[in-house]
Amino acid sequence: MRAVDGISYTVNAGETVAIVGESGSGKSVGAMSILRLIPDPPGRITAGQILFDGRDLLTLSEEEMRKLRGNAIGMIFQEPMTSLNPVLTIGRQITETLEQHRGASRDDANARARELLTLVGIADADRRLKQYPHQLSGGMRQRVMIAIALACNPKLVIADEPTTALDVTIQAQILELMKELTQRLNIALVVITHNLGVVARYATRVNVMYAGRIVETGPAAAIYHNPRHPYTIALLRSVPRLDRPRQARLEPVDGQPPDLTRLDAGCAFRPRCRFAVDACAASRPALTPASEEGHFAACFRGADLTATDQAA
């Protein structure tokens, strides 16, 4: 089974790129592959390159990868309560990274930990460093995860659905914090999410994934204002919007994601698509230029979709 099938994208310093799609579309597997955290067996990377700072990560030894993880590349995992160690204090979990990768003394590491907690908006840092994960709220635990990811001044941070377990107000705070830190520290940021509405305000570019492939990619403004793939259109129409009448109904994406072990030669989204034509069953469309520079969509009918189709 190809959980991720030939995806390709770039992330520049100071830029936020969002990876969007339903559960099972390959978002997290693609991100974990960057850090080579896919268990082997059963998973393996069969081809391609992962270029980071001029080096192909697939050619590095496991020891070299350990030096990159948490150092040059930070990761914010999906659920902080299961990612943080319940028997270690918050302070120890931050200082461990600094001692391991930067050779910091205990005093220097503690000072940096206090600085990081202040940076991510946690007050009374000295007291919080002595506490355990269960003593913090969900939003504070997520801020601690961000602090750990930023501890060694990484060049790239990957955030795997960092706001899933949080309420809407805290989601906005966390995303604002991540965007502000990314721009201030000139960090490349990849945000993985299933919610197009969440990233509308924060992403520079958006990659929409379906069945292990990128089906649409481009600047966030182009994706939101002129989507060219039926799946992107369906996702956008399922998100609540303030500019619609109160009586307007949300439209869920009909059907279920495909079984990746039983994909045929055609477009994987075809069974759920109301725009499908005979050509969609014969082969999978490649990414082709869409509405503006840097905007691509993998749809035979992408150029035919009118403003009415996109907004209906």
C-alpha cells in the first residue's frame, strides 16, 4: 500500500505551509517520513529525496538523524498529553533537549527553559518548570510542546495537527503564536491539519492531500478564492462561514476515503466527485497549472469549474 505516493513540495525560511486533508490522506505519514520516524518494518521509503539544508536525509545514518531531530528540525506532535512524559517535570523535558544537542550546562539549560516558556506565553515560568504535564491545561501543554520544538533554534518545525484537542479560542491563540514565532525567528513551518478553515489566516501556501497524493497546491489566497479541484471545493463548502446566510446548510463530503490497497488506475476521488467524467476512470490526472502562478490542481476538469461550481 502506498500511504504517500510521490508528493513533492518546498518550505522556505519564515514561511508557513499547510498540509490539509481528511484522516488517512497521508499527511502525518509524509511528515514523519521527513524525520525518518516511520517504523521499518512495516513502513519504508522506496524512492525519492528529502532535501534539507543541502543534504538528502535519506542518505544519512541513524546517528546523524538523531543529531538533526529536535535540533535542526523540531516536531510538535498531535496530542501533547501522550507526547509529554508524565513522570518528568516540564523543566526536565525542555532541558534534556538542550543538554543532548547543545551540550548546555544544567544552569544554562534551566535559564533557556525559562526564556522559552516566557516566549510561548506561559507566565510564572519558574513555578511551571517544576510542574508535571497533568498539572497544566491543554493549551499550556501545547505551548510546552512548542517550547521544546523551539529549544535548539531549529530551521524547520513540523506541527502535526497541533490544535486538534483544543477549543476554538485556544486554537486561534496557538496558531497566532506559531505564526508570530515563525516570522520573528525566520523558521520554516509545516502545519498539518484536516481543517481548511483553521489555516485560512495563517498559511502562506496550502497543499491539499487525498489518497496519498497532493491534488491541489498553491498560495493560500488562490486555494481559498479560486479552488480548482473538486475535493478542495468540497472541503471548503463543509466549513462554517460568516458570509453565508444563517439558514444555509453545511454540505459534508459525501462518501468515505478510498481503500488505498484497492485503488484503480483512475482518479481516487472519482467515486465521491459530482464533476467526474469518463476520462477520470481511465487515468490519474497530473498536477497542472491552474488559476495563477504557483497554483496547480490534479483534475481533468479543473479549468472548467466555474465560480458557481466553486461557491454552490
